[in-house]
Amino acid sequence: MTIGMYDRGFIARALVFTLTYLVMGILVPLQQGQPTITYSLGASITGFLYALVLGFILTQMPLRRRWRILSVWIAIYVVQLFNPLIEGLFFTNQFEDPSLFIFGALFGAILTLVYSMIAGILFTPKSGANSFMGELRNYFGQRKASGWAWRVAATALSWPLIYFIFGSIVAPIVTPYYTDPTAGYGLVLPSLETVISVQVLRGFIYVGALLPITVSLKIRTKHLLLSMIGLLYIGGGLAIFVIVETFPLTLRIVHGLEMLADSILFGSVIAYLLGGRMKL
């Protein structure tokens, strides 16, 4: 990402977003009990990093505001809330009551929409108010349908492979924590067929959610790569393992590093297979 764009005005807006993220995190905590100094510090760090990534993405999307907000909201919602909920539905006993899953999905949609609206108001491109449908036609017009089909499929199917590679490395360390009945995580070890099916589904959901951003961004591949890594890791891993203090330190470090590795590799696949031809 270009350092020059992070001027005083940008940093000031990033701090406003960070403060909002912190306040909402305190009002709607991710853990039980009163927020501590450590919780607040973790939320502030996460919020500021989120602001840097979202700010960069939103200022590089020459779309009308509603399309920029919608594109970012879909990505944040899926990465931070919906895809983890899908995994929790099949891999834990936390959602034996279906209403809990529905409530979590709806509440998460509202929470991430607020984040996206605030970010969309704070960070705007210097020029351009293009039609999203026009950008969509230009994007898919760069290649034949068959070319896009294999790229989308390969990107989505790379997720289960990445998940299994890094998951198998850390499983001996993290599984005892998640299966400990006194910890309350409620991990259930499903069949291999279920695990594969769920991860394939999540892979396609990831691609569908991040595609509007890849369609709209007018940036080089290396910047798209950093943007994807930032979205995947900050929302999908860092926010949980930095903020939630109830996770043991070993679990937070090891699982956090695994999710960082997942994000780097999957973000790379997205950037290089789904990035437009002009993004070199």
C-alpha cells in the first residue's frame, strides 16, 4: 500500500473509526464481564488496523457511496461473522438452539453494517462515482467465461486445502483446548466428509463476498494482495484472538498464527487469480 496516502487527514479519520470501534466493542463486548484495560487496548489496536485497511480500500473504489459501503459490508460480515458462524454451526454444540444462530447472524449483520457505514462516510475516493454494474461488466469482460469459471472455482477450492494444511499443523496443540469440557468451547469433531463439505462451502462464500471489492479496486496486484490479507486476518482472526481475554495465551498465539498463515496464502490466491489484468 502506498504510504503517501496516509496523511494527517487520513490518520485523523482512522482514529475516529478506531474510537467508534472501541466504543461499540465496549457496549457490545465479545466476552462476558466488564471490559478491562487489556480488552480496550486490544480493541483499539484492532480498530486502528481495520481503519487503515478499510480506509485504503474505500479510497481506491471509484464507486457511488452506497455501492462502496455495500461492497465492504458484505466482505466484513462474511469474514468476521457469517463464515465463522457457519463453522460454529457444524463444529460446535453452541447452536443446538437454531434461534441462537439466527440471532447471531442478524445481530452481526447490523453490527458490521454500522462499521461499514461509518467507514464509508469517513473514507471517500478523490474522484469517480462509477456504476457498480458498469465495473462488473468491465471486470468480467477481461476474460472468457471459461477463464473466469476455473479461476473462481480454483480460488474457492483452495480454501479447504489451505485450511487442512495449516490446521493439521496446529491441531495437536489447539484441539485439547477446544475439546476441554471445562472451557466451554463446545468443539465437536465431525466426520471428514462434513469437514470437507463445510470448508468447500465456506470457500465459495469467501469468494462471493470478496469479489465485489476485487471488481471495484483500481490498484496493483501487490496492493490487492495486502488488502485481502488485511480483511481476512484482521476481521477473521486478529479481532477475536487479541480482544477476547478468556482464550488461553497459547491458544491465542498458535491459532492466531495459523489464521495469519491462512490469510496470507488465501489472500495471495485471491489477488493473483481474481485480480483484473490491469492490476500488475
